Amino acid sequence: MKSCSYMIAAEQKARVTYDNLLRLIDDRDVCEPLHFLRQRELVHYQRFGDALRIAQDNMDAQNFYGWNPAFDRKMESRK
């Protein structure tokens, strides 16, 4: 969970960096790629936020991280 939070913070920091650069630069040939990169950071931020929310919602699910109690019972019955 912590790594996802760090990823979200990194995306926010990158977005702020692009915002600051866009304030300083007037050259259209430089600004266009910066706008694209800034938009990409926004999408990444949203996707990491979605992933974190899904992971938090499923923390108590029985099959979270591939743990399946039914599979473990089958293995025990074979012994």
C-alpha cells in the first residue's frame, strides 16, 4: 500500500514541475510536449488512486493476493 501512495505523490510532484515549467516557457514547440506529459501525469495519478482504492476495498477479501482457502483445503485432504 505504501508504494502506491509513494507513486501517487510522485505523480503529483511531476505534475507540479510541469506546471511550473509551463509558467516559465513561452516556446510553443517546448510547451506542447510539456502539456502532453502533464496530462499523462494526471492520468497516472488517477489510475494509481483507483488501484489504491481497489486494494484497500479488498484487503479483507478471502482471495486477496491469490490466497484461496478452498485450494488449501484440497491440498490438506490429499495428505
